[in-house]
Amino acid sequence: MNFELPILQLKNITKSFAGNFAVKDLNLDFNVGEIHSLVGENGAGKSTLMKICAGIYAPDGGEILLDGKPIRFAGYDAAQKAGVGLVYQELSLLPQMSVAENIFMGVWKSRFGLIKWKKLKEEAREALVSIGADIDPSLLVESLSMAQRQMVEIVKVLIQNPRIIIFDEPTTALSAEEATRLFTIMQGLKKKGRAVVFISHRLKEVLQASDRVTVMKDGVKVVTENISYFNEEKIISLMIGREITDIYPPKAHGGGKEIFSFSSSVNRFGKSVKFSVKEGEVLGIGGLTGQGQDEMLESMFGIGDYGKPAITLNGTELKFDAPSRAIASGIALVPQDRNRQGTFGILSIQDNISAATLKHRQLLGFIRRREERSAAFDMTKKLDIRALSPAQECRLLSGGNMQKVVLGKWLLSNPKIMILLSPTSGIDIGTKQQIYHLIRDLAAKGIVIIMLSSDMIELIGLCDRVLVMSSLNFRF
């Protein structure tokens, strides 16, 4: 495959934080009319490198060339003006503003200083329709599902008509159908002569969409080759430096006694839901996005109203109407959006891990900090959270390590029931395997595990039973 001169070149790029290299002496180029994928474990340096390309981080060393000429972006706005667009893994939308306002943030449709709201909404609707997103531009972003928010984030970047488009984990919240639609959009951008950079932990997507692939590990480039060089096993081996044969741990043997039951009255689909969990098993929840799975699981944590649920644990009915009482009853919820709902980004790992159990370490209203530090250190070690120290800000962690912080926060509460909403989304295969083993260990210890996932292979590989939900029916 012959391409023109690379539109963007990175030469000997280096970036470190507190003396630790995130990217080291990295050389890479991106071509017009090409989809170039970056893969690697969490913490390999992919997102850091892309933030350097987008002007969010300044490199400590090395050179960036745009159209063969050296350039140094003063910030994200400068990179945008130069033609670089970044679709964030951590969505940059403002929840309390409308879809249209978010799409045209900073590039308002105005005349004489007055915003033309009608035109703004019309163009936002046209842009959404162009990528197959049926979303009302007047809606507030906070009312949208995660998948809908991701589509708005994509449109927000595409309306800038960038020459280089970076997609950082764009399919994490998307269904298979929505992801296929996104790949069609990427192919269209490629045909228009754009340079497309795609980051994903879903290796089947990488093999499906890419022209070239770069594998990164520990901040350095392992290899860059045409897609014909790779298969899934080779990518995994290059990413983690070893072969992975048994991704999923063994399942429970036989059915134990029933320890948990859930039932609801009629929900918004006009259906009632009833199921149980047996001792030692992992129950999976599947189905297309938007079929009521999230609402049902959140209702177990005292959020929303899903047909007035009745929950029984070991023969005792649990009654609560708020998350605080759910926590007191031994229920933990790992949310789908770890950045906004699962962690406090500007607080330390220690503060995040201890957030749900502060009362356990208080004396006369004062937190026993030494005990808190010890608990956070032990959990960091137990879950192999890779950070400079428990004092590091949570927002500086990779997606996989941040997810471990969320899990550690709830494990510290000694939960009886763990509800996991897409716990491995946006996480590399090595970290996924660690979380799979953790989930099975918790189930073996008698903790009720209920896990939602849009990845049917994951549900089949990890779970003992799967409840598939739809607006019309549900079945095991």
C-alpha cells in the first residue's frame, strides 16, 4: 500500500511524569488515507502520546512534524486549528448543556455576536444524522446514554473537519451495530484523504478496521507493521511479552444453594423481571443497549425506580431507598463510567480507595489517616495498581489502573453483593485477565456477583449463567 508523505511525524518523542517515563524516544508517522491503530496494555503510553499529538501535553523531548515542517502546539486549540481532532476516551461533554451546544462549543453559529439557535440545532441534527445517530439536539447531554454521548463526542470533533482524527477508545460504550457504523465513518474519512488514528483494546476491531498497527509497551514502540503481519495472538504476545492461553478462569462446579433473589413489578417495558443467583456463581446480564439492564441493576443500589424491586440475600429481605443505605446493606456498584461516577479524579488513589468506608476509620469525626494509608497501600498491592504511590492523583492513571481503584474502593467495604457494569470496558487483555480472576475468587468466597457486559464472548467465557434482556422478553 503506497501512501504520500506522512502528514504527521513524531521523532524521538519523550514524556515523563514525576521522573517516570510515559513515552520514551518514540518514532512514529501517520499517513493520509490510512487507518493506523495503536494497541498496548493500560499504561503503555498510547493516550499520553495522542495527547501530545493533540497539544494537550507538551513533549519533554523530540520533535513533531506536520506536513514535513516542525511544529509545536501551544495547546489543544492550536492543534485543532492545525487540523488535529481528538475524540476523547474520557468524554469532554458538559452534561448540563444541550447536545447542540456541546457540538458547537467554541465555534458558535452567530451573527453580530448573537447565537443563531435555530441554525445551531439544524446543523447539529444534520451532523448527527450523517453518522446515523438519532439524537434530538435539544436534549441535555446528562439525559443521554453512554453510547449516545460517545456519538455526540464523535460529531463534536468531525464538524471541525480535521485532517488528522484520533479516536481514543471510541467503541467502549457502543453496541456492535454502532461500532460497525463508526467503522463505516472511519472508512469514509480515509477515502477523503484524512489520517485516522484508532486506539482500541478490542483486538478484533483493530484487525477489522486497520491498515497499519503499532504495538506499544512501557512507553516504547515494539513494532509497526501492515495489518497483514498481525493476528490476535501475535498482537497479544507483543503487547504483554508472553502468550495467553487460558484467558478465562475455571467456572464454578455444579449449582450451589440459592443465596440471592431479585424481582420487580411491571417496568417501563410493561414486563416484570425475576431471577436468582446461586452460591459460587457469576451471573451475567446481556442484551442490546437500552433494554433496561442499567436501570434494573442501578435499582439494586437505590438509584431510580425499576418496578419497585424486592431483593433477598440469604433469606433476608433487604430494604433501602438510597445508595447510602444500599452500601450499609453490603451492596457495591461499580459504574460504567469510572471517570465521572467511579472516581474523584483530582483526589489521590488513597482518598478514592477509602471514599466508601470513611466511617470505618473515624474517631470523634476525625479520620485516622495512618490506618487509611495502610488500607490503601495494602489494596494497591493486592490489585497490582501501577502508580508512583497511593498519593498519586487518580486522574493520572491509565484506564485499567483506574478501574482497579474503583474495585479496590468497594472491596474495602467487604461487600456481600457486587454489581459490575461493564467492568472491563477500555481495558487491555492482561488487566482484563486479572479482573476475571478477581471476580471468580470473589464469587468462590460467597459474594454475589452480577455483571453487565455488551461483550457476549466475555459473558459466555466468564459467567455461569447469562440473563439476556430485551424490551419484549428476557431469558437465561
